[in-house]
Amino acid sequence: MALKITEECINCDVCAPVCPNEAIYQGEMIFEIKPSACTECVGHFAEPQCVAICPVNCIILDPEHAETPAQLQEKYRRLVKKND
């Protein structure tokens, strides 16, 4: 499933640069994640890079965007193909 950033975000901007899909952006109040571009780093890394680097642990699974590992892999393939 896609990830989401909770209200505990301190706007430190360490997550956006490590996102290989450029899914993280500055929202109106806090950083946000585009579910259509988030693959939990499937296809790139073994673990979500934003979660690994977040100093306040405010990045969680988004229950509104449930996806299986196979669906995340397919989304990764579509994103890579789109960017070629």
C-alpha cells in the first residue's frame, strides 16, 4: 500500500530527496505523498527510504490505498516505463 505522512511531520525535508519516485512533495501544511507514485520503494530498495530516514517516524501505511506487493511491483514497472 502507499505510504502517508501524518500530522506529526516537522517539515524537515529529509524524506522528499530520498524518494526514488518523486512521490513526496510539500503540501499546504506538511509534506505529503502522492499515492499514485508511491511504491514503498519496491523496485528500488528493500525498505521505504522515507521511513528509514524520518526523524519523527511520521510516515505510515495508508489504509485508504491498500496494495499487494505484486500491485506495488506493477506500479513500479508503469512508473519506470513512463519515465523512459
